[in-house]
Amino acid sequence: MNGDWLIRGRDGRLGVYLTARDAVHVRAEYAPGGAWTPARKVGGDQILLPPPALGQGDDRYTHLVSWRPTVPGENGLVHSTHFRPRLAALDWVPIGHPDKKGARTGPPAVAVDARGRAHVFVRGQGGGVGMVAQKEKGGWDPWRDLGGRDVRDELTAVTGESGLVELFAAVPGGILHWRQEEAGAVPVVEEAVEAQARAGTLYALATSADATTLFYTDEAGDLCAWRPGGKPVTVLPSAGPGPVTAVRCLLDGHDCTVLAQRSASGRVAFAAYPTEHESAGAWWTESGPRLPSDAVVSLALDARERVVAATYAPSDGTLRLARRKDEPGLALEAWREV
């Protein structure tokens, strides 16, 4: 899944979106903190090509985007909206292709603006980025060419606290940053920075009213943070080879950023530091059992604003959760299978 796959719905229930063969499945809490529903398909019987993308707006509606086969040798993107984790999602709706038609070009990314409109991004056949956005009163605008060159497959999209949509993409030797200048505007390239980002490690998080922080792992194996307008800084050595996930929360009354990553040992590693103050230092603490090599990690806040971590391994189909204890620090309750 490209994006956070552990989410909190507007009713306070947690839900997870899981990729299973040619479909996306969802599970959800029956009640906040309670038992979980069995898995069910999202959007009906539609053959999908992983990985799908997921984004959530301030209204806490979940938007999902995925590729699907159309005619032999060609694919198109489809979109679904899920209003609440325990309700049925809308059927998948075709939204086209960045080059009008052709084969799958790369994994999509999606962000939802302050008005609840999904913005879908994907690399085009020419190596740039294409975008299509929802209209405020239904339907979709035409596809737009956002430019860029030699963009890698991975994209990460995020909505800042301002409600404006931003996009980050890795290119050889650097990272590009697009941002809307105003609500409803087409995002434009605002900045590029020299960086050696490893493929598949970009993750963006809104960290203040004026800034978004991009996390990535560099070729030296360090986890770095970059806020456009500044220079990348090293946070700490990466715990493992995969991407990091992050969430903001209050820890002992302080605004902190919590990081999680599957470590080289196979367990989940956690770190925390005061938001946007990387110089304060951070260190990893491992938790839980050793996980299969395909396990992924996601973080969210539950209905009580507690940090919740989830892991899922497609190879064994096991979903595990751990919640922060009601005590100082970042101590977690025991991991449990759900």
C-alpha cells in the first residue's frame, strides 16, 4: 500500500486496508478498542494490480486508487471512496491514464485536500508526473502534466495543515517537491534538493502549520529528514532496509514525532523526538516478535489519541496490533494478533 494503511474513521474505529492478490481487503474494529471484523473486499469484484494507494482527508473519508487491466497490454486507474471502515466502500470508478492509454506506469499516490477532493499522482511513460483531481461537485478534472524528469516509480503525496496538497518524488541525485499555491490550484515544482534517496523509502508528514517533513533513507543507510526551504538533516541510522512510517502525537505533553520501521532483525523499531527538532536526538527501541521479510508497518492514533502500531505480512496473512500504554513515555502494550 502506498500511504498509511492503518486509519481511524470518523466514528473513531480503526480500520486496516490490506492487499490480497488482485484485491484490496478491509478490516475494522466493531467498536473503538474492541474486536475486529473479518476481511472483506473493497469496491466489489474488480481485478486490481498492486500496490494500491490510500489517502485520507480531514473528513476522515478514505480514498483508494489502484491500477486495473483494461484491454490486453493496457491498464487504467480506478478510484473508490470509503466513508467509514465498517460500511461498504463505493464501487471502483475509472479515472483514466496519465498518457490517455497504455500500460501501468508506476504506483499511484493520493492526497485529499481540505475540501475533501482527492488528488491522484502517478509517473507517466515519459518519466514525468501526471495528476488528476476530483471536482468539488463531482466528477474529475482533466489529467495534468506536472513535469519532472527521470522520476522514479515511487511518489509520496501529503496534505499540509494549510489544506494544500504537496508531492515529493525521487530523481537521480535528488528529490523534487510540488505544492499547490492555493486551494484548487495545480501543484507546481517549488524546490529541488540534492539527495541520494534509496528507492522506496520516501514518507511525508505534516509537522506544523507551515511545514511538511519528508523522511527518506540515504545511500549511506541513514534516515534523513527534509523540510522544503532548508537542507536535509540526519535523524539517526536506519533501523532496516524498508520505508519508515511516522505519526505526530503528544508524549508527556510535548508535540512529538514517532517513527516506526521494520528493523534488520525482523522486529519493529520505534523512535521519537520533539517534532521538527531532529537535533534533539532519537534512538531505536525494538518491540514485538520477529516478522516475515514482507511485513509492513503503519501507525495511527486511536479514539483516545493513543499511538497504535500495526504490522501485516502478506506471506502469512497475520495482522498484529500494539497500543501505547497509559503511562509516561512510549511504552507499548503487548502485541496481539487480530
